[in-house]
Amino acid sequence: MTIDDPGTGASPSESSGPGDPRRATADPDLDEGHDSALGDQVRSGLRWSFVSTVLGRILNPLLGIVLARILTPEDFGVFAVALVALNALISINDLGVTLAVVRWPGKVDEVARTATSVAIAGSVLFYAACFVSAPWVASALNSPDATGVLRLLALGVIIDGAGSVPLAFITRSFRQDQRMVADWSGFLVSAGVTIGLAAAGFGAWSLAWGRIVGNLVNTSLLYRLSPLRPRPGWDRDRARELLRFGLPLTGSSFLVFAMLNVDYVVVGHELGTVALGIYLLAFNLSSFPVNVLSTSIRRVLVPAFARFQHDHAALRDVFLRWMHHLALLTVLLCTLLAALAYPTILFVYGTKWRGAAPVLVSLALLGGTRVLIEFIYDVFVAVGHSRPLLWLQGLWVVLLVPALTAGARLDGVRGVGFAHAVVAVGIMLPVFSRALHPIGISMVDVGRQLARPLLGAAAAGTAGVLTVHVLGEGFAGLAVGGLVIVAVYAAVGASPAELRSLPELVRRRRVEVAPAGE
């Protein structure tokens, strides 16, 4: 509904000393091999990232509730049409150079100017293509009124391209404190503009203007805070190296976009704008685990995992320990969303959005699966295996198109949500897990991390649904059902040792990035 969650980049830092968590310099790889220093950097990055994400999880839903009370499903449907096109462009506009810079093995200065030229040139070209094709895209999705909103919203592509290298530099150096300042400044401005225009009757335009103004503030601050503000330049050899890594990743990113947005295309084309608005609300809610967990952790995963890209045994050890903790939290959040879908929608958003509840039940499963697959995705990026991602995402899209179309025709928006979940959980998660084998991680390893949390989810979800059935779909069912789910999940889905260590883990925000035994 959507203003993006706060968070769009990260930046390097100057250093003061070995123990300073800000110690990354213009060449963070000088720290290669120093696990203690890396641990300091990752812990610092995660602290700020989690603070930003927790604030986002408090304020973003509040903003969404306010807007859902002011605007209509049709307004959200029009905005969703424009958002589909914008997401397509954002997924490819920098041609993969942002992540290429994040994992660059040498000094960033070597490639910064060339990377800037590639990102800006790509963004301008893609925006021009979007401007020309906007009427056709809007008509194809049964929403011709979205043409102007699409052209405005797509300006965010150019803004995004201009900030690509400062963003990569911040991410590379674990400077989530700087990123948080930029992100939250943009978010607060965006929220104020959006609510003001929505209350004044601007409908879908309020969402588009709010996002553009917020993006401008965010990118301006990233430039101001980043020590690296390169001007455009060109080095043919560096460009070739950047694109050799970045282009397959761009293709993969576009397929990720297609996987996450083909449902909007199917719903808009098959079911119309109102159904699309309802589906958008459900999908946004189902993305709660992704936004809480992936958004925070992914900001530091690629640079952290990249330190072990030549030591697969150490990488396997770190990966499995992180995945276990991630699965424990992800499965709990998804269980809460699925079991409490009806009371959540009715109590929070009102009866006009009731149609989103059955969709949310299925999409909650998709949200959790996305967290785990994105975790696997980042391992491939960190070790430089971008080509397998292209084929994996391509397979996902190929499977989704007929599945979602059949779901829409058989059971409307609920059928689309169910088809999305079946493809993700039943096919793509096993396929992604199997693809980890060349770097020493087996499907059995992954299954062991998921087994107990899934058992806990089955027990807790059943208890939650029964509680709502007894107490009804009002506040009592929502509150008591949530408590019951958490209690049952804690008893079944987690070991006593994990429960005992959780308070200390949260208090210290501890993240272990060295292999066990080091």
C-alpha cells in the first residue's frame, strides 16, 4: 500500500580503530580474514538494520491502516498497476552493478565511476521505454486510468539509478546507521505527503507522489552521507568485469520481479482493478516476514557470506546456523498470519477488505518461503554464482504463469494466492535447496533446520484456528488466538535450550559470523 519499507541502501565508513564497528574504509576487504573485526562490522550493521526494520514494522502498518480507511480498493488497484511496471524497471535498471560493487574484491574506487555511468545510463533508457509504453501497459491490465500514475511513479527508476553506487558503498561497509538516517527521513516525508494528498482526494496519485518525494529525499541523503560520491566515468575493462557478473544477476532479478508481480498482472487482466486492490492488501500483509527478517538480514548477508566464498566448509557452517534461527522466527510469523487472517483483516482494515482474508491464508505460506529462498539466493550471490539463479528464477516464472491463470479462473483472487503458495512451497524451495549441493550444503541439511519449526507451526496453527472459531473473528479471537499460537509454537517448535538462550540473543543482538570452533 505502499510506501516502501524504510531501507534502501548502506554505506562505508571511515575507521578509527580495530574494535570500532565503523572500521570499514574505502577498501573494506583490507579486513579479509579477521573474523573478530568482521563480527564487529556485521553486529553493528545488524543492530541498526533491525532498529530500522522494527520501526518500519510499527509505522508502516499504521500508515497502511490510515490509507486503507481513506482510499478504496480501486485506488489501490490503480496504484498496483503502476507499481508492477516500476518494480520491473527497478529490478533491471542498474544492470546488476550495485551488487557487483558490494562484492568487488578490490578497492571500490577502481570501479565506482564506471559503475555510476552504467547505472544512470540504464535508468534513463528504461524510463524512456516506460514512458512510451505506459498507455499499453495500463490497458493490458484493464486500468487505463493508471497511465499518468505509472509515468510519474517510474521517475523513481532514475532516482534509484543515481543512488546505486553510494548505496552499494554503504552496504559494503555495514553502515546501516547512515542508511537508517536516509531511509527514515525519506519515509517520514513520504508518509506526510501521501496522507495529506489522500485526505485531499487525490486517490492513487497520493501514493505515487508520496513515493517519489520520499525517494528524492532518501537518495539525496545517501549522497550526502556517503564518503564515495563518484562522478560518471568510463573504463572499458572495468565495465566488462562489472557486466560479466551483473548481467546474469540482472536477468535473475528481473525474473524475481516477474515471479513476485506476475500475480498482479494475472489478477488485473483476469479479474479487474477492484480485485487487484484486494489482492495487493493481502500480498502486502503476507510480506510481513520478508520485510521484518529478509529486509534486515539481507543488508549484511552478501558482504558477510562473501568473506567465506573460498571456504565452503566454513560457509556451510555459518549458513546452517543462520538458517535455523531464521526459520524459527519466519515460521512463527507465517503461522500467526495464516491462522489469524480473518480477525486481522476485519478488525484492522474493516469489512470492505474482507475479501483479502482468504487470500492472506495462502500468501502467508508464500511469504515465509520467500524469506528462506532469498536467504539461499544471497549465498549464491556471495560466492559469485549468479548464472544458476537465472535458471532457477526462470523455472519459477514458467511454472507460475499457467498456475496463477488457472487459479484466477477457478477461484478468483483466492485461487491465485493458493496457486502461488503451491508452486513456492511444493516445488521451488526444494529446487533451490538442491541447488546448494555444489557448495557443500545438502537438502538434508536444509530439511533438518526446518523440521521442528514446521511441526510447531502445524500444532500452533491448529490451536489458533480453533481459538478463533470459539471466540469469533473480533478482537478477542485475534488477541487470544495470537497468545495461544505463540505458546504452542514455543512448546513444540523450539527446543528448551533455544528458548533459554533467546532473551540473551535478543538483548545482545548477537550474530555469529565465524564458523563454529573458531
